[in-house]
Amino acid sequence: MHIYNDRDYWQLLHQDSSEHSSLRSEIAASWQRSYEYGIAPDMLSPPMCEEGKLQAQPNLDYILDIAQPLCQQMLEYLPDDHAVLLFNHQACVIAVLATEHVRECFEQFGMKVGACLAEDKAGTSAVALGIILGKPIQVVGYEHFAQFGISHGASFAPIRDRSKVVGGVAILGPLEVYDSKILGMAQLASHSISSRIGQQRWSYLVDRYISDGVLAVDEDNRIFYMSTQCHRILKVPEQNTYKIPLADIIDPEKEENQYFWTIIKDNHTVIDESILLSVGDRKELINCNITVSPFDASVSEWSVKIIVIQEMERINRLIRNYSGNSARVSFDDIVGSNPQFLNTLYHAKRSAGTRSNILLLGESGVGKDVIAQSIHNESPRRNGPFIAINCAALPRELIASELFGYEEGAFTGARRGGNLGKFELAHQGTIFLDEIGDMPLDSQAMLLRVIEEKTIVRLGGNKSIPVNVRIIAATNKDLIAEVENNSFRRDLFYRLGVIKIMIPPLRERNEDIAVLSQHFLAMLCRRFNLPKKTLSPEVLYAFQNYNWPGNIRELQNILESAVQWSVSPIISKNQIEQLLPALKPKNPVNIQNIPDPEEPSELKQIKTCLAKYDNNKSKTAKALGISRKTLYKRLDKYGLSSS
């Protein structure tokens, strides 16, 4: 029988495919694939990985930080002529640990940082097979497909993160002294690295949910770990809870807790499930959100179930912050000096300190939403949420789901996982129900039940969820007439209208029109980054004699259009009449009878325009929105006629 050395036999394998039957099955299959990839057997060194592949793997530095110190320690127990190489998930070398002399030797046949040993790039190797098969493997001498590998032996074991191969450890050494037991050392190294990654992820999980409750239980549902926040949420005294049955803390016999225990016993991953729990010695009901997942520290050192418990109140607060559901206006921001309006503000301020529900009455556009926000910000609930919903803006069939939320599968098209209702989001705060007169009767009955019982039941659900909410409702309808017409529930009317506040229309606040206009103009010019603009006396006079059916909202919208449309610092009556034709009077007004605005402001505007147009009176008059005759009168008035 002829005895071959490794190089000779390697050549024979490439010359005679029938010899492949002598190879291990996984080696032979890899050789076949290598031929199909077109790998050159006489390759003297592996190719370098494609640009960017070393950086393409997330958390590569994180893995290196864990793996390198462990592999450096292991190097002390290996022969001096061996090296430990670390690979990423694409079989690229990311670190070479060896003495300087050994590192130089390995670099001669291309084993350096950046080299790629993927099967489709460099053929059969321990690294390529270990990553493909996801298991430890040893490949020696002639078993390597390419020439660069036949002079050494290699043992590779994959590194895992949450059961996924993220890289691996390879131990390489000269073929003549290579020991088969080295595969065990590679396995030990990868096992230690994978375990450390699992431990780091556990620490990260705890840190990530530090403001929530983190609970871990073993296969027998005994507590493995309980975070400080979890102690607080579940009303458990700060004590050693290790190996205490979870049932001692969350009683499975309580009806409210049975859904929780169904989730735990199913042993399936559950994400963001809203549940009600009965906890503590007093069996307090808490509304919370749970995420449950089995946790595998990559090598099954721990078989535990992770439960993250988040208080719904905290989640709702985050949702409100991101969605902008907050009251931005206070009583200090409200403009007006009309006695009737000031009386409205007085009663609104006084009612803010009470617990009673409030009904705001007034025409459309009078600012009921502004009063509602101000009441909230003046109330003891000012640090809680302010949630507004327009009952007239939603289809009748959606109002109940918006207000009270719904469970998954409650109706066709229901969002997966269900949805929180506005009352849950408003917990510990205020809910503003605008256009309450348009609420359907069936939803009125549900709202009445919430007011009386202080709980809600989501559509499609059967769990009562406690809510602590102050209701401010508003309408432009005559609710007494609606009650008489059986369009609005009488009992709900009395429940909502414990305190009734009437807001006067703008036409009854004539003295406030000038100051409101000035306020809106300043605000709009800031918003659109425009120079300061004012109204001409003719516009102000017309405003004060207009009926304002749309009230303050109409005034603000007209001014917003005028600010962007006008190119002059003074908005003229002609410009306004094009935006609001109803403003044009049937009988022309004598301009001379219109009272002048404050003189210093007018004088400043005239001087600004004169300077801008090089003292051209025609252009100045046009910019100011007045006639040349009126301009000359005002120049004479301020002693500027000679200029």
C-alpha cells in the first residue's frame, strides 16, 4: 500500500474525484461546492474580504471586547507555534492572537486581519464549515481545498448570540504537531465567549428596563430575579425573592390574574400585552403592559422566562409626550378686557380648583378649547395629561373605540394588539370632549357609565380598567333643546354640566377686537418669520363693525391669510375685502370719521415707508393702504409736510 504525505494526497484528491469517498461526508460535500464556486486549488492565500464587510456587522467591537481577553488567556495554554484567530459571521478574520514571530509566519500564507475564509471565496476550511454547519469542527492538512491550508491544522467553534452564529474562534497550528484535542479548547473558548455575551445582554436588558419592572422566573415559575422597580410595581417589600414561587406574589386564583397566568403557562413570546393585575396585600388593581419571552443565554446555562412589566400610566405619559397631547395655553395667555369675557375667565379660574365636571357653552370658534386648556393648567391635574377629542370629527361607529379603546379582534380591521382609548391616556389628567352634542346616544350611555363607575371596558373586552379623569365638555348646541328632542341624555347633561360656563361671541366683545388683532398679527409674523405688520385704521374700523359669525377662529384665519398675502407693513382694507368680501359695507364709510390709531406707531410706520421709497409720496401712500391726500394730512399732522 502506497503511503502519501499530506501534500501528495491533497494533489491526488484533486486529480481523482473517486478518492473523495475517503473524506468525511461534510468535507467531501464542501469540496464539491468549492469546485462549483470555481475556487482555484492552487490558491496560496485567502482573498481579502470585500471593503466594508469588517464594519458591516453590528456590535462587532462589542464582541471583540468580550472575546479578545478570553482568547488571550487561552493562548498561554497552547503551544508557542499556535495562533488563535477570531472571525466575524462572514468568515472574515477580525483578530489574530499569537506571538509576533508566529503572527508573521501565518501572514505569509494570508492569515491576517481582513482575510476571508468563506467557502465561496476560499474553499473548504474549518472556519467555512463551522459557520455553514453551525457547529465545532476540525479540518487538517489535505482536507483543506486550497493549497494555503495543507500545512496546518485548524479547529473552529462558532460564537453565538441569542442562538445566532455571530462569529467564531479558530485555533491554528503546524500540521506535524497539531493535536486533535485542540478542538475541545476552541469549543471551551467559544462557549465562554457566548456565555459572556449572554450575561452582557442580560445586564443590558435590566439596564434598558430600569424604569420598568423586570422579572425572571425559572421553568417551575420560581423567581430567578426581580428588579427594584418590579418590587414597587407589584407591591412586594424589598427582600430576597430568589426561588420564591411567582404565585405567592401574583395569585393565580384571583380572577383578574388568570389571563396573566394563561400567558405565563403558554410559554410563548408575548409583546406589549395590556392586562390588569391584582397585587399586594390589599389586592390593588394595577393596569399594566407586559412583555414575556423565553431567555436563552446562547448556551442554555439559564432556562428562564423574562417578564417586563410596564405601568400603563408611564407608557401613556410617553405616548402623550410623543403625540403632543398636552395643554399649551394658560389663563395668562388669553387676551381680552371685555367685562362679560373677564367674568367668564373669573368663573373658569374658580372652577379649575374643583373636582367637578365642566360644560363649556358658546358658538363655534369662541375659544372653548383655549378655556379648557387653561382650566387644566390651573387645576391640581396640571402635571397630568390633557387629551382632547372632537366628537363631531369622528364617524359615529368609531367614537366609542376612540374613547374607550378596543381589544384585538374586537371588529374587522381592529389593530393587532388592540388600542388604548382616550380615557386611558387621560388617566390622572383631563379629557376634553369637544362638540359633545354630536355624540351618538349609544356612546352617551357608555360615557355615563364611565362617569358613574370610574372604570372603562374596552370594546371586545370584559376587563374593567379603573380611570381617574376630569371631564371638560364643550358644545355650540342648545343642549336643553337637544334633551327635549331626545337627542341628548338628560342624566348625562346633568352629570357633565355640574359647572356651566358661557363664553361670549366675538361680536359682543367689540373692545377686544383691536387687541386680539394685534396679538394674532404679532404671533403670525413670528411664525412665518415676517416683518411686523399692522392693520390700517379702516380695517380696524371694519372689523369692529363686522358680525364675526366664525368668532375668534374666523378672525385668526383672516389675519393669517392677510399676513402672508400683504407685501406692505400695513394691511389695507382693499386687501382684507378680497379675503373677506362680507366685510365690504353697502354704504362707504367717511375715512375722516375713523379714529386714528396710536400716534407713535403710525408715525413710525410713515417714516419707515418714506425712507424705504426715497420720500416718494405715491409709493408710500400705496404701501400704507391710504390715499395721497390722507398721507399729506398725516404728514402735516406730524409736522413732516416740509420733508
